[in-house]
Amino acid sequence: MNKYTKDKITGLGTLLFGLAMLWYIIPNWVVMKTANLNHTSPDTFPRFASWVLVLLGAFLLGQAFYNERLQKHGDGNGQEAATKKDERSFGDKFKAFISSDTYCVLMTAFTILLFDFLLTRIGYIKTGCICSVLLLVAFRSKKWYHYVIVIAFTFFLYYLFSKVLLVKMP
Amino acid sequence: MLEILGTVASDLFTWQNILFMNLGLFAGIIIGALPGLTATLGVALLMPMTFGMKMVPGIVLLLGVYCGGIYGGSITAILIKTPGTPASAATALDGYPLAQEGRAGYALDAALKASTFGGIFSAFVLIFVAPQVARFALTFSAVEYFALSLFGLTIISSISGKNQVKGLISGMLGLLVSCIGIDPINGTSRFVFRTDLLAGIDVIPAMIGLFAITEIINKSRSVFKEAGIMQKFSSKGIPAGEFWSKIGNLLRSSFIGTFIGAVPGTGATTASFLAYNEAKRVSKSKETFGTGNIDGLMASEAANNGVTGATLIPLLTLGIPGDTVTAILLGAFMMQGVTPGPLLIKNNPETIYTIMCSLLVVNIFMLLQGKFFVRIFANVTRIPVALLIPLLVNLCMLGSYAGNNSVFDVKLSIIFGIIGYILILLDVPLTPMVIAMVLGDICENNLRRGVAMASGSYMIFFKRPISLVLIIISAISLLYPMVRTLIDDARAKKNRNGEKSE
């Protein structure tokens, strides 16, 4: 994703979010009092922030389009690079995927979500052990002591938080 | 005075006091270093232990936890970009890049020494000029609080670098997040989509999400690249000459911390961000802030530990607790039969000076204990990423939960983590959002209180001298980086055109 695309997405997202705040979220989710003796109301500050978001979003969007146009003009009508067709087999593509950054990011995000899902259902110790081991498997860790360390760490945290710091564990 | 100090020294330097002081520091550093657990929680946890103890050992134990807890937050902020406490969020900005460069020992040592410096500075202020400072701090009304928080918010502009617009977007999102919950002025609900949000969004899970979870997801991209490769590592600390060359920065930051700490209801987080901003503002190498500038790290740490002594100023001299920690300490003092306030200074100066001097000694021991911890903790950067990520996921999830014993906070930290990751992909800086979340609440409440005080007029903010000065500085601080960026861009354009024509 190039800079201009990022700016366009950010600008458009901010603009739409600001408008949604002003026209839908604030009117529906900020409870007002009929008699307000404080000269400012509960929606003053959120409205101010939302208007600023709308303005900043519109500015960023406009700036991104303008700068992109300038850049294209400068680069000689913006010739686009021809996209290569990927001719690898499914197996090769899969192998490449499970060694890619995207795979690691997705596995980490999935494990974090799984942690939250399991925490109240099976408790901290089991959740901690399952998620830690799952991540090591996903990262293809071959060292046995890594598995021992993460499981021991889960038990250590449990002991520290529940017995020493008296936190009521799920 | 000297006679009193002699008596105090003999009361303070007993083996029991030294032992409990060090136990408190040890517990405080560990608690502070754990994400989600704050110095406040540490003091609250250990307070019941002091009920059966004599007055001085009990109080030095709690002061040890307090100072250690504030310092401990910097350890994880530097090593894994997970501020142990909100007060260390600014430390992560420059500490973490230094650790990534393999200079974890250097960053940790600098943070420790700066924390000690700030702590000792505020302890001296507490001992020598506490009553005067307390009287000045109490002249602050909602108007000055608003101006102060506004000044804090202008940091957004300076830390956003060339991404001014995106920094402001991030800041505005933070302001909106700070509005969630019950409106403190009218008592009505705002954005309460579910009952868990009635009390608003706690900064701790939000910060764990934005800093730690975002970083975990981001770091996972390098699992296969770094597998089996030991990161560059050095446990070498900051040389004495280099440390003392930063004396101006240390004094300024400690002063900011002490001043902010003396004003009830502000706190170490505000102080560290303000000091960071000032360090950047006066620095000749502004562009290196956020990429591993030691001045930024030291400013943040000197300021947040500068708060520790200063929060005791209104407590000991006037009997007013300025924040949650000092409110708990007030309870502990009263359990020991000590009622802080003007009468205590008059009738029982030995007691009050013992408490004040113990803070000085606590900071000296913090330096010694910290040296020991630095050597151990600096090794965290040598852990392979594939092993570090499962450990961090575990720690962050539990840290989010432990602050309020709330599973909802775990969900919150994940939501903030995902939002943070998306924002990073779009090059939107996250720090402005955290700053706005911390200061937005103070800013809005005091703005509305100030307007109510003036029967609806906003002119009150320009009529009071302290407020006016702070608003002028805020305007300069907000506009200067923007103007500077525009000038730099115009110059660069001019140079490019000049080169082309040649």
C-alpha cells in the first residue's frame, strides 16, 4: 500500500466516522438533560472532537488526491507496472504462505482472540498453556525447552497473581 | 532544623527500617514492571501488612512500594514496549527503540538514574519548601487545571512529527474515548453501549492494547526472520560523564514532575508527557525523539519519579491527598496514629521529617536495587521472538484482567490492540491517542467547571494569569511544529526547484 492509498483510506475512514458520530452515535448514545444549568452539555466535547475529525478527514483525503495527482504529473503520466501472473502450484503457495509474515500476524491475532474466548470457559491455566503452546507450534519452534518455559511461565504467573498479589483468577 | 534532622537520622537508620524499605522497593519494582499492575495497587496490597508494624517501618515499606512501582513501569516499557504503569508510556517512546538497537542496558540504566534523580529532587523539595509549594498549588482552580491539561494536549502536535494531521486524528479519537462513561458534570451516560462501560474506559487495558498487543502482532512478522538469531545485546550502562551532561534536562524534568505532583489530581502520567514534550522542544535534535533519544527517556523518568515526593507535599502539609496512592497512604498514616496536616508540622516535626527523609533514603536504595535488576532484565532482549511472543501474550492478557479483575478489560485490550495495529498500518501514530485519553478527561471536566464558574463565559480562561500564560504557551507549542513543518517543506521544495534549474 503506497502513502497516498494509506492517506486516502485514513481520510475517508475519519470523515465517515466523524459524520457517523455527529449524525448517529452522539444523538443516540449521549443522554442529554432537559434543564441544563451548567452552560455546557454532555455532547459539547464529543461534538467538538467529531467536527475536528470530519475536517481533518476531509483535509487528508483532499491532500492525498492532490499530492497523488502532482506526483503522477511529475512522473510522466504515472505508468503502472505490469502485474506478474503467479504460476506456482497450490502446495507451493501454501508453503510460502505458512512461512510468511501474514501467516504469523494472523496466527498471533487468532491466538489472542482464542485466549479471550477460552479464558472464562476453561480458566487461566489451561488457556495460558493451550495458547502459548499453539503459538510455538504455529511458529514451528523445535526446541523442547521453549515449550517447558511457556508452560512454567503460565504457572508462575498464576501463582504470582493469585497467591502473592491476591488477584481473583478466572 | 539540624537538631531535628539528627533525631530523624537516628530514628530512620535502623536495620528494621532498611530491611522493610528494601522489601517494599523489591515488591514495588516487580509490581510496577508487570503490565496492568500499578504503584497504587502495590501500596493497597501491602498496606494491611503495615497495621501490625511500628510507624516508621510501616511507612518506609509503603514509600518503597510507591517509588519502586513508579520506577518499575519503565523496565517493561523499555524492553518490550509494554509500559508497566501509565506513567511509563512516554518512556517507551525512546526506550524501546534503544532496546531494539541492542542498548537495553544503557536505556535501563539511564532510566534508573533519571528516576533516582527525580525522586531525590522531589524529596529535597518536600523537605525544604513543602508548605510554600503546597500553598501555591492550592491556588489552582478548574481554570488552571484546564489550561494545564490543554498544555499537555499540545504534546500531540510535537510528537506527531511530519504526520501532523494523522497525529491530530489519533488525538481526537483519544478524546472521544475519554468521553465514554457517565458524564461527571451532568451525571448522564455517554456512549455506554453496554453496562461495563458505565465507569468509562480504563487507561490500563487501553494502553496494553495500543502499545503491547499492537507491538506483539507487529513483532510476530519477524518470527521467521529472526529465528535462531541472537539480537544485538549490550548490558553496558550510561557513562557517568554522559549522564551528568544531561543535568539541565534532568533538573527541568524533575521540576516539572515536582510541580505537577504538588497539584492535586494530576499525576505522574501527565508529568512524564509534559517533561518529554519540553525535552523535545528545547532539544537540538528534535527529529531523533521517538527513535531512541536518551533525553526523551530521561525526561519522562525524572518527571514521573519527581511526582513521588511532590504528591506527599499537599498530603503531609495540608492533609489533602492529591491522588489515589496518597489517599491510601493517608489511610495508612492514620492507622499508625499520624494525622497529616499543618498541626503535625507544628506539634510533631520529628515524625513529619522522618517521613520526608525516608523518601530520600528510599530513592538511594532504589538506585542500588535497580542496578541489580537492570543486569537481569536487560537479558530479556536476547529472548528469541518465537518464544517471546507466547510469553507476552500471556502476560498482557493477564495484566489487562488483573487491574480490575475484569474479563471485559481483556476484550477491551484486544479491541484496542486491533485498532492500534490498523492505525499503525495506516501510519497513524498511537501515542497521541493515549495522551488524549489520559488528559481528555481532566481537560473536559475542568473546561466545563470553569465555564460554569464564570456563568457561561469562556473569557475566564484568559482573565487568570496562570491560565493565560499556559494557554499562550499551548498555542505556541501547538502551532510551532506545524509552522516549522510548512517552512521546512517550502525550503525543501525551493532547493529541489533550484537543483532542477541548475
